Amino acid sequence: MSPTIKRIADDLARSAPVTYRLPLCFGSWRIDIESNSEALVERLRDYFDAFDEGQASRPPALVVRAHQVPEPDLGISFIEWSREPGKQTRKEAFIDLADGRIVRKVRTGMQFLVGKDLRVAIGDCLANDNQVVNFINFQYTSFLMNRDLALCHAAGVVLDGRGLAMAGISGAGKSTLALHLMSSGLDFSSNDRLLVGPGRDGIEMTGVPKHPRINPGTAIANPDLESVLSPTRREALRKLPRDELWALEEKYDARVDRLFGSDRITLHAPCVAFLLLTWSHRNDAPARFERVELSERGDLLDAIMKSPGPFYLPESGPAPTGYVPPAPAPYLAALDGLPAFEASGGVDFAAAARFVRELLRAAD
């Protein structure tokens, strides 16, 4: 008998039944997390607590199950997921069955079932709780993409109910700028993934409930973030040349609620502008902020567009079986009428913070 997503999920439900539940509300949507591990549910509760709007009386739009079990041997041969050009590390493999997809994380052996009304994480979830967090967010993101929102490789901040999206070339510092803007009083919406599209109040943006992971340069450049580093590590990092500091391949969790307060998160807001960062730490010229047309700047649109990866299954049409470059047309349609600005020249977070605050305050 050929395996199916439902059969595998049903077998898991019998052998490792879920007895713990965590209802979460993000924006207009409720997501229920179910697991056989109380410890995992408590970790997820702690992680998502700052993003949860607490309206658990709503019916769930999504249910995600996480089974704490040994790595399963499903007797299935997986296919390597091809990554975008320039990224060589093998991260995921997948197999499509008649009723859905299984994705396997190559390094950890975690497996994820995605099918109609089935979203299931399997394996040592406690040792890999970050992958469970990501899986929950992938399912939320996919749910919104299937409601015609465009997935952007962008950060987002909010001031007085007005949102700004920020994208940039690799290493331009969109996450660093977002956290600098938080230090100046703006709210956090999203660090690296943002969904944008038409809504009741014009173009709207929706953040993904994930705390930033920041590099040492970001932590050292902002006094509000220094506590993510030990005093000894801070002292050592301050002695490094700037280029060497920003090139380090270290990442630290920056819990927004602990650094700034749980009341400083706004996942959903009208989006009044997009800021594209092309500035550089190697450029000695002053930072410049100029209006641009995304339809005429394919290089800037490339910085915004984001391929959804192996966890995304469209509700209609074939699912991707490897990296597919995003098509510009849906993004131009989703962002039509949204003012866009380019930050070029040298990196100047203080000047950018002044520009952003003036821009958001001037928006109707």
C-alpha cells in the first residue's frame, strides 16, 4: 500500500497522541499548536507570547501538530531541494505523495508533513525547537500567500499605526536599521519576511511572528542590543576592525519583548512606503534618500522578491519542486501605488531614522 500524508499522520496520532494545545492569534488568524510534549508547548508559548493577541475564542484557521519522537524511518527516498544560485549547502530534501509533501531537514533529520488540513512536525522537536518555530511560521506565511499576499524579503516597522517595509542588497543592514528605529520609538513588525498586498486600508503589510537573529555588528552598534552579548564577547568585538566585525558569521537571538517590551510589536498595519537599502559600509559618501519607481528598477525589485521554499503548497496549480525565481508581475501588482525610496551612499543609521520618522509622520 502506497504511503500517504494522511496515513502517516494517523499512525503518529495513535502512537504519539497529542495531549497539549497552545492557541495563538496573529492578526486576524488563530493558529493552534498541538503536541505530545508539554515541554515543547511551553517553549513555544514562551517564544510566541509577545506576538500572541490572545483572542483564543476565534475558530482556528490552522492547526500545526508537533510529535516529539525518534527520527522516523518512513522507507521513503527523498529528493534534494535545489537552492537559489550561490547557495551550495544542502538544507532540505522532499518527496511528493498523492495527498501532500514531506520535507526532511538534512542536518537534523526533522521531517514535516504538509497536506490538506495537515501540518505535522516529526522528530526530536525539543532539540530542534527553532525548526518547529520556523515550520509554524512557514505555514502561517503559506496561508497568507494563498490569500494573494506577496512574500517579501523585508523587515517592517510601525509608527502611530503607519507601516514601513524595508529591503536591501545582502549585508545592507535592514535588520540593523529596523532595530535602530525601534530604539527611536517605532514598533517592530517583522525582521526578514513581510507579506504585502491590498487590504481594507489600501496596501497593507503583515509581519511574521519571529524574533530577529542578529550579527555581532548589529549588537555592538546599538546600546539597546548589547545585552545579547556577554561582557567578555562585547569587549573582544569592539577591538575588531569594522569590516571584520560585520563579516563575522555569528548570530544571536534578539528577543524583542525582553529588549524593548512586549507592547512594542505590531504585526499588521497599513504600509505607506518601501525603503530599499543599497548603501554600503565601504562608501564614504553621505547617505542619500531618493524616490524611485520599482517598475524601472529591476535590481531593487530583486531585493524585495522572495521564493517561498519547499514548505509552500499553493491551493491551486503545481507546487514548486526546487528553487524558482519569483515572477516580478505579482509583486508590481501588489505594490502598485506604494511610494518607494532608495537609501544609497554610505551607511548612516541615524540619518535613516530621521528620514523614516519624517516619512511616516507626513503620510496621510
